Amino acid sequence: MSLGHGAARGAAWNLATVLIERSVGMAVLAILLRHVTIADVGIVAIASAISEIGRMITSGGAGEQVIASPGDRSVEAGAFWAQIILAIAFTIALFALAPALARWYGDPALGWVTRALAANIFIGAFLIVPSARLAQVMRFRALSLMSLGSTLLGGTIALALVFAGYDLPALIAQRIVGISFYAVAASIVARWHPPIPPGFAGIGAALRFNLPMMAAGFVDYIANTGYVVLVGARLPIVAVGQFRIAQRLAEVLQELAIFPTSKVFLPVFVAVRDDPDRRFAIAKKLCDALAILSLGVAAVAGAAATPITILLFGHRWAAAGPVFGAMSLIVPAAALYAFVNPMLTALKRPGLVSLFAALNAATIACAAWFAAPFGLMALAWTLAARGALAAGLLLPAFSIGLGRSAKPIFSLLITPLFGLLIARLAGEIVTRTIPASTDPFTALIFAGGAAGVAFSATLLVFARRRTLALIATLLRLFRPAPTSTAL
């Protein structure tokens, strides 16, 4: 299979999984949110973010290290045991700090919820290496099916608990069961088991590689989700619950628009890291596809944000709709950042990965901290505006990863961004035109349809050849694989 077909089919499996998994996940969430309180969502959002920060730190770099060193079992052993040592330390520390965190956020329940979710830090240490081994050989179908199974099992357990009257425990069990299933399944499929400790030298080598990536994992999580811990310190728990739902919808939007292709970036860039010309050509094609697809999704979802929120979770959560609409504009910056980590990691530049990740997260953390006291809408628009600044910060990272000027890559965003603005304007006009009493489904059809037509028309008017060429390339890549290695 050629590199292009491997990447395309990997992206296809990722997309199929994300569509199915997120559909199942959102269906489960929609049911759960009709039975739990908004405050419960806020509590779990903060506790989950805290535990995930620990998991991201302890696992950061291990998967990338394994993928970047194909077949080296000593690297796998060092990566795993470095994770285990750190995971145990972080789990114990979080367990001890839980009461203090509960006092800081002013909610006693946060203490025991944080302790329960701390288990995910340790469990996650058994997931990264086998998953990386499968990604290394582009077995994305297996990873996709395991991820789907994780969502199904976690959701099933959560629904059983919530219908039995255990509201808050249902939200906790969903997370623990899901990651446990994934860890066991990945180990079985990859035929992996915890290796014998490689000695201090092997663990030390893994830590030296991983430390910058751990920092990057930490700041990446802060940038994507973890900044909710800052919002929680500035807003009441109920407002945090509403914000978390809007944030979760924005995350799903990014997963649908960016995740399917971004998951194949690292193995692709590892394969071409010694060929700068080919690396640039591949990056340009990938960015072209990602720009059009991701911004198109953001245009439609953002225009119909409120009816989407109401249809999914009910009128009780309507206040989260406009917040989601503003936060959907984060997608352009997220699409750009999806390239930075894999390109620099493939070049074995973990220090630079950490630096640019820190710059990205620092701007988000500042926006969240200073804007949150002014309300959810002020916070959402501030986070969206921050994306323009992030694009400027990422330009040097692109140039380093490509080995040449990144301006041709960034220019690919101009027309889709213009289409996004036209689509959002069309959606806003339609929303203001139809009666306020219009049912959410009809409002979704009108607003989303207007945005979709406006975005497509903009591309066909200003980038017709480019759009048609992209469609032709995608169709060619999904045909039976030729013997050529060209993308």
C-alpha cells in the first residue's frame, strides 16, 4: 500500500469511527444530561480535567517515542516504565490533594470525585505503548474499533447507573470503564504485555526524550480542555456545567473536522522526514484538505449552534448554544496546530514541540482566566479571537517543520476562511428571519442549510479548480492501491 493510500484509508477509518463513536457518545450524553443536574456536570468537568492533566503529563511523549522508533523493543520498555513510575506518583499526589481541591472550588463532592477519577492516570499507562505500536503500522481500523467499543461499554454502564438512580457515579463510571476497556483491548490486539524493566539507563533515556513531550502534553490538554479548571475558579459551578457542554460540543466539532486526518500525520511525516521536498508537497495537500473540510464543518455547526444544543440536550441547556456558536470559531487555529506537533516530532525536535505548545496554551489560559469573570459569552468570544493570535505564533513552527517558508501553506486558509465568514453571516440572517417560535429541528435545517450552501458557493466561485482537484485526489486515493509511493 502506498503512503498516500495508507494515510487516506487511515483517515477514513478514523472518520468513520469518530462519526459512529461521537454519535453514540452524544446520544448517551443527551440521555444523561436529562437526568443529572447542571452542577453535577460542572463538578465532573473540573475533576475530570484535573485527572486528565495528570494523565497527559505522565503519558506525554511515550506514544510518539514508540512510533518514531519502529520495532525497537528497548524503547518500548523504557517508555512504558517511565510512564508507570510517573503515573503512580501522580495518582498518589492527586489522591492526597483532593480535599484541598474541594475546598478551593467550594464543593465537597469534588474531593471524592477527584479521587475516583485519579485511577485513570494509572490505567492510562497501560494504553499508550500498545496503541502506538498499532498506529506505527497504520492499523487504524483496529484502533477505531477499540475506541468505539470503549465508548459503547462506558456509555452502557453509565446509562444503567443513571436509571438506577446513581447520577454522579454514572458520569464517573463512564470514564473509568471506557479507558479500562481500551487499555485491555489494545494490549490484546497488539500482543503486548508489560515488559521487564530495562534498568535505570533505559528508563532515564525514555524520560530525557519524554520530558519535553510531557510538557507539551500538559499544555496541549490545557489548550484543548484543561482550561476549564481555570474557568471553574472564576465562575459558579452551574456556569461551569453550561460552559463544559459548549466546550464539549466544540471538541466534538474539532474531532469531526480535524481528528480523522491528524491521527495519520505522525506516521506520514516520519516516513518522509528525510525528504524535504516530498514533506512539503504532502503537507500542502493535507493542509488543503483539512482547511476546506474543517472550516466547512465549523461554518455549518456554528450557524446552527443553538438548535443543535436544544435538540441534543433539551431546552434546559439552551444557554450553552450561543457559547458553542462562538467557540466553533476556534477550529481554524486548531486545524493549524494539528500540523505542528507531528511535523516537529517526526524531526525529533521535542523541545520545539514543547515551546510552541506552551505558547498556544498560555494564550488560551490567559484568555480563560481574564475573560471568565465577564460571563460565558465574553469568554467564548475571547477564546475565538485568540485563534487569530495563535495563527501568527504558529507560522515559525510551520517553517521549521517544513524546512522552508510556510506562507504557501497558510495561504490555503484564505478562501475557506472567507467562506466561513459568508456562511456564518448567511446563517445569522436566516436565524433572525424565521420566527422565534420555530421548532429547533426546522431552525437547524434552515440555518445549517443556508450556511452550507453559502460555504460551498464561496469555494466554487473563488477556488473552483482547487476544490474539484481535492475531490478528484480523494477519490483517487480511495481506489485500490497502486504500487506507486506518491501521495
